[in-house]
Amino acid sequence: MSEKSLEKLRALLKGYAERTGAGGTGGVGAAGAAGAAGTGGTDVKPVHDESERRRRACGERLQKVVRAVLDRVVDELKNAGHEAVIEDQSTTAGAYPSLELAFTPRSPAGTALTSVLTFRCDPRRGIAVARDIKPSPAKGRVVTTSSDRIGTMKVEAISAEWVETKTLSFIEAVLKVN
């Protein structure tokens, strides 16, 4: 919620409390809380509201743009006989929203490991993309766990094309090492 909208909401609540009478405990408590938030806590409250607003906006963008692309990709991967699943943490309260695509390619030896592509809200940068690609043990490589960042974009600038590019790059890398 924008600061302008919050101020309007606070003014509406204060007007309602004054109109319904200062003698009522419910109206006074709401007015007192709105008044305290508007006067004594102006330095603290808007910062919290702004960070919460950004966190929610990021989660909504993950749902609307990133999830839509990943759903189509998962369908295609499954139709091709691979294993793929989306882990959605975009609506979790108290945590930074994220979406993960876990992809296990179909392997002739049947020993492919699951690689993960993560779209995570970074409060300072926007949406960060990281990947953890695990090569098949059948290839004779040592399996390590290390993720690398492959991009960051401002929340407002996220587009389906950008998500598609990052996802295709990830799938290409996974298929190449397996």
C-alpha cells in the first residue's frame, strides 16, 4: 500500500472515530492506534510498511509473471519425459518470496540428479536468479553443491521474456552436463 493511501486510510479511521464518539472503547483504541502511528512512530512505521509493501509486490510479480512461465516450462519438460516441479514460497509470510524450478533430466543410466533454478526477492536489488546445476554421477564428475547467480532485475521490470531467457539458459546448462 502506498504512503499516500496509508495516510488517506488513517484520516478515514480518525474521522470515523471522531464521528462515532470518543467515549466508545473500540473507536478510541482504533483512533489512538492510528494517531500514534501517524505522529509518534512516523520514522519507524512507514519504513516497515514500505518494506512489507515491496515484499508483497515482489511476491505478486513472482506469481503473475514468473510462475506463469515456469508452469508452461514444467508442462513441456514433463511431456518430454523429464521430472520437473515448482516449489512456491511466494506467499509465505515473514520470508522473502521465492519460486524454485527443480528439474531432473531423464537419463539413460537413470542416475541424473535434480538441479534447481531459483527466483528470489532480494530486498535491495529486486528479483535475483540463481541456479544450482548438478551433473550426473554417471558422467564421472564429482557432484558439488554450489549455486551461481545468473541475473538480477528490478521487480517492476520483470517480463515473461526475461524469465524465459533465464529458464532456457538453465535448462540448456543442465542438459549439457547430463
